[in-house]
Amino acid sequence: MSILTETFTLQNGVEIPKVGFGTWQIPGGKTAYDAVSNALKTGYRHVDTAQAYANESSVGKAIRDSNVLRDDIFVTSKLPASIKSHDDVLAAFDKTMTNLGLKQLDLYLIHAPWPWDQIGTDHDRANVETWKAMEKIYQSGRVKAIGVSNFNVHDLKNILENATVAPMVDQILYYVGYTEPKITKYAQEQGMLMEAYSPLATGDLINNPTIKEMAAKYNVSAAQLALRFCIENSVLPLPKATGQAHINANAQLDFSISAEDMKVLNSMPDAAPNHAHNGTQG
């Protein structure tokens, strides 16, 4: 499963495995511990969590207990979206590191440009202050790379106009038919790596007839096609799974999609129109 060890390179030269193991909606405790432990045994080398997921401690313990060298695992966590002041950012990062039980983080992201109960509201000045604290953490060496999540073009420009260190990643909702092209194009033009959370629309796209038909052509599942689609677009997918069968299947991505079929996929309407969308990010 070479795809698990293939990497993208961030603009500061840090290498990041092309497929991440997502832990959103995986409860802390045994469920998260077992899922991450099994993912690492399967060969995943990139784990994505967040303080808001309430599973950092379990994720960190699974990483520390694994037989994989820490240097071989890329670990991402995120600043809670409600935290928008310099000192609170630094305290939240300390809490994340305590939760994880790690000395260094590989990637730290601002989880959103606004608190979750204030989606779409203006926090431009606060985000600049937040980013200054993120830069301070980066310059301390305690994290190898910094970035953002759920930031649209306006949010990204606001940071870039005031940054000493540019965001290296923007993690957004991204799947076949919902690729947020304005954000993706702008961020990639600025040298950011795009990451796809919910690349399977939380499973809502696996029964899409067009995707199923094309997947059969490649002798893969609809989920595998959708994940490979992200990689072909130079976007890093973060599939989530708790069962071993899905953990294994999501790693079987060593195939290519033809340019003609990618053109079809990239021009598709929303493959999961009933899936919950982040409306401010389109």
C-alpha cells in the first residue's frame, strides 16, 4: 500500500503523507484508541485530530503505544474555533500537547475562521491576532507546519496580508461534485496544500450511480474512487473509519484515474446533495 507512504511537500519543505486517517466523530476512549491503533498497524502514517473532537488523549496514547517510530507518524491537531486571542491560542496549544502526550506536533490548524455558533460572522481582526500566535508557536519549533481549516478566499487573503509565515494548509469540506473551486484554486495558487475532510461526504456519496459505475470500471469501490479522485487533484483526503474492513479498504488507493474520467468527475454536480454543507465556503 505505497500510497500510505507517498507524500506531498508543504511550502516549507515538510513532507506530509498523501492520505490521512481522520478522527472526526470518533468518540474518545477505546473507540478512538482502537481505530488509530489499527490504522497505524495497517500502515497509515498520518493521523488527524482536533481539540474539539474530544479524542486527542486517546489518539495520542495510540500513537505513543504503537510500534511505529514517532518520527514516522505525521500528527495534525486544531485550535478550537472559539479561541481568537493571542494568549488563549498559546494556552490551547499547550493543552493539545498535554492531551496528546507528544513533544512536537507536525501540523496545527485554526479550526475555523469563526466560532461554530457564529458561522459566517466577521472575525478578521481576531483571526490576524490568532495567526500571530500560530506563527509564534511555529517559530518555537514545537510544530513543523501551521495552517487553517474552513477558510474561504476572503479569510485566506486576510491572513496573507498580515502574515510573516503563510498558511501551509487549508482543510475544507471537499468531495466529488463539491470541490469548492474558488477556495481550492486560490489556495493552491498561494502554494497551500488542500486537505479534504469528509471526502466521502460521510458516506453519502457511495451510492451515487455515476461514481459506482465508474468505480466498477476500475474494479474498486465507490469510496476508493472518491478518495483517489482527491489525490489526483493534489488534494489530501482524510477518510474516517472505525472498522478494520473500512480502514483497510480506504488505504487501497494504488491505482490511477484516467484524465478523461477525471474530467467527468470534476464536472459532476454534487455527488451527495443531501449532505450537510458549509454554505459560507462555496
